[in-house]
Amino acid sequence: ESLFQLGSVAKVDVFQSRVNLGNDRINYLTQENVVRQSVITLNIAMGRNPQEELAIKSEEESIGSIGDINDLVDEAVKNNPELKQQEQLYKSSKFQSKIAKSPFLPRLTGFFNYSRPLEDLGQLFESPADGMSEYNWSLGVSFRWNLFNGFSDMVGVQQAKISEKISFEETRERRRNLVGDVKSQHNDLMALKEIIEINKTNLEASKEEYRLAQERYRVGAGTALELREAQVKLTNSEQVLVAAKYDALITSVRLKQTVGKL
């Protein structure tokens, strides 16, 4: 408006600037609401009053060393709780298969019986009195072998074997998925770290482009539209860099969770 009053720019530039200002105010209000809603969500997650003030430290969190992919896979196979649970289920199914075969095995049992007439239970371990020396005892061995019971034992063995195979395949599938998740998240994190460095370079270039656009506009060699485009490009570069850092942090946390180090 000041440049228009001085006759340096056209009226259309003033209108365009007002539109830009209105759009920026709308975007600002929208982002303020996003921040307020994020504070409410975070307070609820921490068990606090949703409307309580929350100050967030602005230090940039470092991702740190990612580690070798083979070491990460080994750690995941060793520590992942879901894989451990599935492995225990497979061990249990193997024991069930062995138990299902037990009806086909012979059973050998031994027994010993001893009896004597007593007036009182306390006399059981005392020397026999006169007239009470009668006693009986027996010793024996029994052998049992169930040869046939309508194939029900065989059906039980087959069902146990099927359950064991299913559990074995589920364990292998869980291991494959786990290894795939680790490798995928590792690759994503490596790519995001490279993207962050590229976006840092882009941001520096956008800053310089915006500075030059300001100088050109100040001396009358550039238009308001060119200045606005440089400003938007700079803002987008900042936003893309922040989003890349956020994605990298989230991917890093997910990788630690998959490996079992979180």
C-alpha cells in the first residue's frame, strides 16, 4: 500500500497482497488449531487435564547411528516379543504331538498292598499284640497295551501333527515378516536421512532466492508476484524439511520397537 501511494506499484499488486495476507491469516489460524488439538491429545495420553498448558522443548532430537542391518535383524529375532510368543506356541505344539502318541505305548505298572486288622489307626506302626498278628500283603506287576480303539488315537495323532505344522509355518511366517519389517524400516530411515540433507541444501537455496527477490523488488526490478513466489517456495522448503525430520524420528522409533529395543 505504501508503494502504491508512492506510485511505485499498480493497484493490482495491492489487491494481490491483500489476498495473500488473508490466505496467510487463514493458514495461521488453521495451524494454531492443529497445535491446540495436539496439546489436548498429548495431555490426554499422559493422563493430564486436556486444557492444561503444555510447554514443548524446541531442541532438535537426533536420530543417532542406525546400525548395521544384519545386527538389527539378529536383535529383532532375539528380542521381538511377538516372535518369542510364536516360538513358545510352536514348542507347545511339539509337546502336544508327543503326548498324542502316548496311547500307542505299553504301560507297565507295579503295586504293593499290605493290610492287617486294627482296633485303632495308631496301632499301625506298633508291634502286633497277641491275637492281632494276622496281616496280608501282595506284590505285583501289570502290563497294558491298547491295540485298537476305533482309530480315535490315530485321529488324535494326526490332528496334533497338523497343529504342529501349522504352528511351525506361522513361526516361519512371523520370522519372515519381522525380517522384512526391519529391512523396510531400515531402508526408509536411510532414505529419510539422505532426504533431510537434500532438503537442507534446498532450504539454503530458497533462502538465497528469497533474499534476491526482496532486493529486486526493493529496487523496482522485480514484481510482487515474484517476491510472493519466492516467499512461498521458502516456506515450503522449511515445511518439507520439518516433515522429513518428523518422518525420520517416527521411523526410528518404529524400527527400535520392531527390533525390541524401545
